[in-house]
Amino acid sequence: MRALARADPAIQAATLAALSPAQRRELLERWERWAHAGQLPSAQDWRIWLILAGRGFGKTRAAAEWVSDYARRYPEARIALVGATLDDVHRVMIGGEGGLRACAREQEPTVLKGDVLHFASGARGFAYSAEAGEKLRGPEHHAGWCDEIAKWRDGDAAWDNLTMGLRLGERPQLVVTTTPRPVALLRRVRALPGVHETVGRTRDNPHLPASFVEAVTANYAGTRLGRQELDGELIEDVAGALWTRAEIERCRVRGAPALVRVVVAVDPPASAEGDACGIVAAGLGSDGRGYVLEDASAGGLTPDGWARAVAGCAARHGADRVVAEANQGGAMVETVLRTAEAALPVRLVHASRGKVARAEPVAALYEQGRVGHVGAFPELEDQLCGLVAGGGYAGPGRSPDRADALVWALAELMLGRRGPASVRCL
């Protein structure tokens, strides 16, 4: 069954054509065989199943199939169907291509009367809008489905009234489907006890056209929008951070102009077992702006290994200088780099201030619109957004090694000494 689900459409059509109508119906209605792993709950004892995934993952179909199965098993069930608006409930949750009516088995038709969906078993689904949360005050339910809670306006009232009325039967359950956004209600739901969370990406769905996946990946991979809408990541800004996500998105560019200078900056690891070696290439454009060209940072390398990674990065971009922080290892840094590439020009810099203090003038360049990111650098950008004014770091990993290398590179190009200007092309 799973092999057929992933087969070429022509093979699927030929296989289905060879079956009798009854066989085709039975085959297509075996959802547990067609579903990909993220569309089925992997835990049994859950009160809330939160599907936090990118677009096209199959969230709607997964929830609709679960609700349909619940209605089939519990003919007396009262099921709440809550969307951002009533139109969303009718258009997506009930009438959509992956909605409840589309999932109904041929011998189990559903009937929609006003805002009530009648299942063939006798169970009923009641449509509610999160905009009118007070209408959920009073009604009781056995189960529920909340769709796209991250876009509910003032959804706390709807959520509170729904969950207080979810008290029929021995074990009320609630399915929540949403594309992640950093909103308070989603944070509340994730922190609740008894939540089983499924996280998924657009490309996890094998039934999507490959051309669609390739197109959206090419356009949005690595950007905040792509990580949120395609990879299902919940990306939040840290209070007091020197960089914000919106600021980084504004500085993203497809290419750089002719470059006057290119440098590669290095934040060496303190030990072979320690943090990654931060390696970032940046250039100064003929327009006076700084451009981040590559994040070549690498972890788990020997000194010779990361020195060769630096040399390779410098060669790829035609760098005229390597800037290396000398505090960890001092002269050894320069020796290792020169061993990897004898002609590599190296300048050692000494950190007299903390990483955040060094980063503040570079963050100001971003605020002034004087820096561009040529493409997307998710791990580097996560570290930048974790540097907090006042000296703290709230990003991933133990140390902002990638961010520190970027700071050294842009400081060299735009805040420090500059060598003779000459125009080069990428």
C-alpha cells in the first residue's frame, strides 16, 4: 500500500484500474495505510494532539481522518469544530479537499445542516468561530478539532471556553492543527500537560508534486518565512536581542554588486571537543554596503581540518585577508592557517571586549541598512538573534561562534582598517 502511495501516478492509475469498484473503494478508504508517519498519532495516552507543521504537510487531512474515525467509533459524540472564522470551518475543515466531507466513506455520507455536520453514525460536529468565543461557553463536547490556532484573533476566550466544555465521555480528546507562529496561545497550548506534539515539514508529504516542493524550496529555504511555513519551525525573537528576525529578512538579497574587498573571519574553537569553528566570508560592495557571502563554519574538526576549511572558503571567494581571533591559542592560530595555505594573508585580532559588546556596532550597521545577506544562513542568523544587549546569549549552542566570526568580518570591512580598493566581481 505504501509503495503504491509513492509510486508514479501512471502506475497508480493502472493498478487502480485493474481493481473492481468495491476493491478500489476499500483500498482508498484504508487511511492508516496511505497516511505518512506524521499524519498518525505516535502516542496513545494523549489529551491534546498538536500537529505543528508546514504547509502541505497534510495537517487538515490527518485531523479530518481522526475526527471521522472518532465519529465512527462513538455514534453519540458531540464534536467541536473550531476555526479562525466560520467561513474557515465550512470552507476548509468541512468542505476542503482534505476536509471532513471529502474523507467520508462512500457508505457513510455526511449531511450538513446549517452549522452542524451530521455523520452517518449519528455523531455530530458543531462549527464554531474563534472570533465568537462566547458561543463556546455552555456547550459540552466529547472531542474537538481546532484548526490554525496561530491565526485566531483574541483566541484565548474561545480556547478557554472550549476546553472547559470538553468534559463528555471518559477521555475527551482534542486535535489542534496549525502552521507555527510565535503567538501567546500557541505557547500556552504547547506548555499544557498531556500534549502529544507532531512536528513536520512540507517535504515530509510524499504525495505532493515534486515540482511544487522544488519551487517553494528554491524560493524560501532558510528564510524565516520558509522555516515557518515550510519546515514548521516556531521561530521567536528574543527580548532585547541585538538582531531581530524582521531586520534580517529586510537585509536579504539575491546577489552582491562588484566587491572592493573580501575577507574570511575565523572564531577558532577553544578545543577539539568544544564549540564549532566559526568561519564567515563577507565582502565590501562598490556601493559601500557589507555583504555576507557564506557561513562555512564547521564543528568536530582538528586544527588542521578547520584551517583547511578556512583556506577553502578564502579560495572560493578570492579573499584578500583572513581575520582570526587570537585569544584562543594565540600564535598557533596563525601558524595553523599558514600551514594550510602558505600564501594566505592572515591578521590576528585580539578580543578585549565580550562578544556582545563587539557585536553592538555591527548590529548598528544592520539597523542602518548597510549590510546584506546573499542568501539565507539559518544557523548563523539564529545565533545573531540570540545575542542580547547587556552581555547575554540566548541562542542555540553554548557559544555564538558563527555570529562572532561575522562580527569580526564586518568590523574588518566597515569599521576597521581598509586595504587598497580594487573592484572584483563574484
